[in-house]
Amino acid sequence: MSQKYDASQIQVLEGLEPVRKRPGMYIGSTDQKGLHHMLREIYDNSVDECLAGFADYIEVTLNEDGSATIEDNGRGIPVDMMPGYGKSALEIIMTKLHAGGKFGGGGYKVSGGLHGVGSSVVNALSSYMKVEVMRDKKLYVQEYSQGKPKADVKQVKPDEPITKTGTRTTFMPDNKIFPIVDLNYQTVKKQLRQIAFLTPKLYIKLVDNRTNEQCSFHFEGGIKSYVNRINRHKKIIGETIYIHNELRNVFVDQIDIEAAICYNDDFNENVESFVNNIPTHEGGSHLTGFRTALTRSINDYLKKIVNGNDKNKISSLSGEDLREGLTAVVSVKFDANFVQFEGQTKEKLGTPEVRPLVEQVIKEGLDTYFEENPNPAREVVDKALLTAQARIAAKKARETVIRKGLLEGLGLPGKLADCQTKDPNEAEIFVVEGDSAGGSAKQGRDRRFQAILPLFGKVLNTERARLDRIINSDKFKHLIIAIGAGIGDEFTPDKIRYKKIIIMADADVDGSHIKTLYLTFFFRHLRQIIENGFLYVAVPPLYKAVIGKDKKYLFTDTEKIQFEGENQGKKYIIQRFKGLGEMNAEELWETTMNPKTRTTLKINIDDAEEADETFTMLMGSEVPPRKRFIQANAKYANIDI
Ligand code: 0RA
């Protein structure tokens, strides 16, 4: 790490032609996710520079023209000539695939982006890009178009004397590649907040010049602050435990391991894991090591404090008992060259050597903590013992429920209007709130492949409900049976009857509450459905505009204002849909159900997690945050999901 870098250490591979041919191969996709990934690729380099100890400030600006600028106060990308290339290192880094992605001997590169592809890929997929480097009191600039340099790297006269070092990159995502070039302030804000939690040395600022919004992040407490944030509306048990250590190892060279752990009084678990600051939603070897250590350490401590004569006491806790109410952030950092990602979405750490290392560090850290902090330790153990007792009782209850054939024997719910196809790849099910909307949906659908399940009535508060109660609630029971794959331990993905499950609710506050509830339910009890990309929400229009014989549906208030602006002098009528039930079958089909004309939003784990947070706040055990939230939002009466 201490070795000096220069141009000769950067390995050069190939040109950028393949990137524009198959962008998805390099950035995953060209939708909103891929677009935001572009930005992340750029600032990850700045984060690397911070992790290497040379930068502590990153500023991200979303510019009015749709481009973005990322500036850091690192050493500045090297601009000296590359031996054997006759070109500046900067140009090679920006125009060659993988150049700068992997360093030669001595370069310990950590973050390297989701796919570790680096700046050149972003350059290739940008209609315009500019890199400004401040080094040696000089300013160097190079500009590009679709990855091709417009001229050699030039030293230019700065507006003001250069007193610092750093790199400033501006890029405009190419609208020939990305159908929508609209970087979302909230999405970027969330990403940067997470980076700041994971990189406590860093100061991050985000500015949106389109809306004049801005925010700054710096968390000295790092992932400990992160866990405290997760629990900010919860009642915690004990306190947040923080463990950190760095190991050397023949397989992964050097590895930095840290975890922050805290229990709360909920039934659910919320553990987030990261490898080199990249979220690993599917877990992997680091998380396995963490869980093993947690179970072993708490059980060791339990054995120490338990009275050997008391035969009624539970003598060992299962991993499941220790999950209830667990919140934790587990973060490991090691040389990106040894990182193997696997799983459905490449969000699972392979690298088996990491497991025992994490286990060792966490076990030692927890053992020491329990030894030195008997009071909070006792609280955690007592909670786990209670969970174990409840689990044993609930298991008995559940077995009775399942044995009674509550889920299997019953057949499909009477309210379900099933589709004709039995092929889950073609079949979709609309979960519709309310009987009148359900009626329109049944009439309007294409029965060959669309099923309708109208559900009605109060949704059970799954926040505090155990699985056996959820199975017994009518609403979710019908949904679980219709989907066909069971729930909890009994979940069998092969039995899924529809690979598109579309939640359809009104475009108002109640509708958004209902969506939150369903998303929370899936997030907690049928997470695999979200992970497989099977969950969607429908987007119904808010208004119908009629001009003479023509009609147009308007989906947002912005669209309505635009529409009104376009019609000066022309006569038109705008009708507001108060709910889905107000639309007739034809309207519902045209706007919300017909795959050719509708919009659906695919729900990802982040969306569901956010819904879960909102839900916790609204329904959870802590009253004050809910009250604050409702008061603060009463005027707008709008809950974003
Ligand atoms: C390679 C070597 C050096 C710095 C960097 C890359 C670097 C890259 C980026 C990308 C964004 N910000 C960055 N900051 C630094 C070290 C050069 C030296 O030895 O001074």
C-alpha cells in the first residue's frame, strides 16, 4: 500500500469497442439501475483513493444538463507518459478496458465498483466526458466523446491558482445507450449515505443543481452509526457492539473485518453485509462466518452464566433464536482481485477463505465484549432465551396448523379468478384491493394469462405477527394459496403459479399504505419472490383528459400540468380517478393491465426494505416516531414507497 504508483504499474488490456456493443455486459443493464451504476463506478475510484489514505472529500454534483460531476481531493490520476505507449497514463486509464481496474504488483485496490470495470467503461457509454486533474500545482484536462479523446491531455491555465490535488470527472450518459438519462437525487443520496457509513474517514457532499437540493454526509461512528440508524425507531436491547480487526492471510493477503451488532424487540432480523463497500444482498462466506461466530459466542456465554442445577433452563440457543430482533452490519474489505461474486444477482460473496477469518475475528470480539460487559450481555441472552421458548411454543402451534392442511388441502380461494395458462412463466396475477376494482379487473383482463385475486379488509400487522398467525389471516392465506409455493420453511419456488405478481392499488394515500403493507409482507415472509424479480406494482393513471374524440391518460400531476400547458385555446375535460373502482373494465385494461400499454414497477429488495422501514415506523412498537411522521406528513398525506 505504501508503494509509490506511477504509470508503469498500470496494466493495459484492450480498447473500448466491445463496451458500446454490449453495454449490459459491463454495467449490468441500461435502465435506471445501470445509469446509477455509471455514477457509482466513478465515485468508487474516489472512495478507493480515500481507502488508500490519500483523500477524505468527495463532491457529487448533478448538473442541470443531465450530466454529473464527481470531484475528490486525492492525489489526482497520474498524467505522466506511459512507457511504450507514447500516451499519458490518464488517457490510457480513460480509454482502455481494465486499465486502472487492476494495478500491477503493489497496488491494493479495494472497491472497484460492482463489476470492477472502472472509468473507461463509463467513458465509452458517455456522449461527453471530461477529466480534470490537479497535480503539482498544475491543471490537466482531457475531453472525450463516446470514449474517444478529443485531443491529447493538455495542461491548461486555471481560473484560480491550483493549491490542492485531486480529480474532477464530468460525464454525460449517452442517450443512445440509456433510454432515460435522469439521475435520481434520492437514489444517489441513499447510495452516498451508505458509502459514508462504510467509510468513516470520508466527507461526502451531494448537490443537485436542477432542484437546488443538497446534503452532506460524514459518520465518524461508521457502521456503528449505521446500526444505530437502522434502530432509530426501535426499542433496543443491550447496546450496539462494534468489532474491528485486520488480519493477514496467505489466501486473501490482507483483510479488514468489522461488524456492528445490536438487538431490538422486533421479531425480524435486519442484517446487511458488504464486501469492499458493495452490498451483498445474498450474503455469502463472510455472513456465514459472522453467524457461526454469533451463535457460538452467545452459547459459550450462556453456558458460563447458566446455573447447572436448573434442568428446566434452555441450555443451547439455535441460530434461529439469535436472528429474532438482530440488526447488524458486517463489512469486509480485501483485495478486489480475490473477490468472487456468485449467486442469482452476483450479490453473494464466494471466496471460501473469508469465512473462517470473519468467524475468528467476530468470535474473539464478542467473547471479549461479553466478558467485559456483563449487563448488556445478560439482556441479549435473556431475550434469546425468551425467543427460544416462544419458538418452541409456536412450532407446536404451527405444526398443528400445517397438519390440519390449512394451506394444502384447501384448494384455490373462491375469490380467485384464475387464468387459463398453467405456465408460470406466462401467468400473472393481479392482487387487487377492493371488490369493485376487482370486478372491473375481472371483466377487463385477458383471461388467457391474467388471474385476478380481489382482497379486502384490514391487513394483518405482520410487523408483530408470527408466521402461524399470518397463515391464519384470511387475506394472506388466500394470497399464499393462490401463489401456490407455501411460506416460511415450507416455501417451494418450483411450485410458484405466477412469475408476475402485480399489486394493484389506488393512486392515493390509502393505496400507498396498502402497497407498503404488501411489500412488507413479501419482504419479511416471501423474500425469494422479490429476489427473483417476480413482484411488481401496477401504475394506474390519476386523470383522464378528453379533447373532442381523443383521450389521454395522465399518470402524474406533472403530466397534468404539462397537458394543460399544451392546450391553450382548446377545449378539454379532465376527470380525476378517485380510485381504481371508478374506472370501467376497458379503461382499466388500457391503462393498467394491458402489457402493451401499461407501466409496472418491478420491486427490488431496496424498495421493499424502504417500505419495511416506513411500515415499522407506522406500525411498530415505538409510538413517538409514528406520531412525528403523521404530524409532519398530515399536510401532504403522502407516503412514498
Ligand atoms: C492511480 C495512481 C494514483 C492515483 C490514482 C490512480 C487515482 C485515481 C482516481 C480516480 C478518481 N480519483 C482518483 N485519484 C487517484 C497515484 C498517483 C501518484 O502516485 O501520485
